[in-house]
Amino acid sequence: MPNIMLVVSAEMRNIALFQPRASSNDTTINYFFQVVCEQCGWVSLKEVCVSLGSGLYYLSFCYFLRYFHLYFVVNGCDRQGFILLIQGHGNPLSKHHCRKVGLMMFNCDGLIPITYLFNDGWLAVMTSGQEVHVDLVGREYKNVIDGEEVRITNLEAKFVPRG
Ligand SMILES: [Zn+2]
């Protein structure tokens, strides 16, 4: 069962810290992404939505319980897919570390996440210390706050296998 890290890069201006609201371990943040079936290559048309706060579920197998945040059986090939979010591996983006920053770890079996969709639940801390709620649905943020230009551009997100 591979672990896959959601890795984010951005260019930032006048921003000291940038992360999902509260933190990368925030239980309320939703991760939206498409999934591909490991077995037959089927790709979900719509994004799935997973969050730590949506509940940890389990199925009981012969000798063990299987925990997950997302489960479904792929139509057609009948592969059972599980995705479990693993806390404690995420970091915020910062002024000096804003390329390929690991945000959340996903333990995947059967379903592999692809194509992450940025949502509106982000928080930026300006170099002045002021906090700004950031909507990234448009994949960038530009504003002028107290005479300072604030910018988050060139956003990239990738799912990268991690041992
Ligand atoms: Zn399949």
C-alpha cells in the first residue's frame, strides 16, 4: 500500500507563511482530487472529497480492521479502494521553503489520487503578521492589503509516492 504525499509549490510575495487554514493537520480542510483505479486505470469523472474530520471508518476483515477516510468499489473491475489520511507529515509553505512542500500524506490501496483541486480554505500570514483568508479556487491570489501587494501565483500540486 503506497504512501503518497500531496506536494505543493507556489510563488509568494509579502507572505511569510501559507497553509491550509489552522494547519496542515486541520481536521476541517477538505482535499478534493480525482482518483485512478490501480487495477484497470479507471479515472473518476468527479473529484472525491476527503478530510480528517469527515470521520475515520473501518471494515472488518478476517484478522484485522481496515481503517480509511474514503472507500469505494470501482464499477466494472470491482476493485475495493481505500484511502487513509495520515497526520503529522505536513508543513506550511514559507518564504524560504515554498517549492515542493509536503502537505498531507495519503495511504492508498486500490485508488491512487491524481489532479488535486485547490479550494477556499487557505490561510496566509503576511510578513507584517496579518492573517488573510485565501480562496484558491481560481488557482491564484492577488490583493493589496494596507498598501502592501500580496500575491500567491504559479501554484502547482502533485501527488508523489513516498516509501
Ligand atoms: Zn478498476
